[in-house]
Amino acid sequence: MNRVRLLLLVVILVPIVLVAGNLLLFDSTQVSSSPNAHYASFSVGGKTFGFTYVATNQTELERGLMGRKVTNTTTMLFVFPTEGYYSFWMYGVNTSLDMMWVDVPPGSTTGHVVSMALGSPPCNVSVFCQSYAPSAEANFVIEAKAGFAQANGVQVGTTVMLS
């Protein structure tokens, strides 16, 4: 009887532990376009702003600003492995946001805003949340409280320097 229980435990528990280990490994895997992408700030129009949050792995990219307090000075950088059409939604965010898709050439820290979604309102019911997609490929997205882009003269074509 004990052998049967032990066998059942091994047959059930071992796969669960292996799956959980792989999920943890996947979630913490860097997906940034540069393995040393440790950006702390960005500059637009001669002004420099610090990043409050930087997302470089799958878990951080999925969470974004969901459930986090967003103030007038909150900014978040999303770092993607390659250029692409990365869409966003506003589920669980506490305020409206400006989203700015930025394309930075490989090996550079200077790029340009290629698409924007301004004043995107929060959404609390996931099935009703709108998805915001860029009109051009980008490898970075900067999120800030709604009004940031207008207050700082950011528009499509604006130069962004990451540091």
C-alpha cells in the first residue's frame, strides 16, 4: 500500500514541480533587445525623466502598471526583444495613460516616437478593455500619466534618448 502511495506521489508531484520550475524560469527570462538594457531615464525636448519601472521580462511586461499607483511623475519603460507591433490594454490601471511606442536601432540609445495612444482610459472589466496597437513597429514603449506627451511636446517623430 505504501509503494502505491509513493508511486502516485512521484507520478503526480514530479511533473508539477518540473512545470512550476519551468514557469519560474520563463517568467524571469530577460526578453530585452539588449542583454544589458538597464535604462534609468529618458530625455525628450531637452528634459530628462527617470523611469519609475522598467519591464524587461515576461512577468513585468504583462503586469505593466496594473495595480500600481500612478502619479504625475510615474513612467514605465517596456523593453522588447525585437521591433514589433506590441499592443497594450489598460486593465487594472488606476488612471488614464499616454503610451508612446519608440523605435531604437540596435546598438543605439537614441530613437524616435513612431506611434502614440494618448489619454487611454483605465478599464476594470477585462472583457471590455480596448486594445491599443501602434501604427508602426517599435522595440520600446514608454507609459506616463495622461497629459505627459502634450506637456512635454512629444509627438510622432520626437527624438527619445534612453540612458
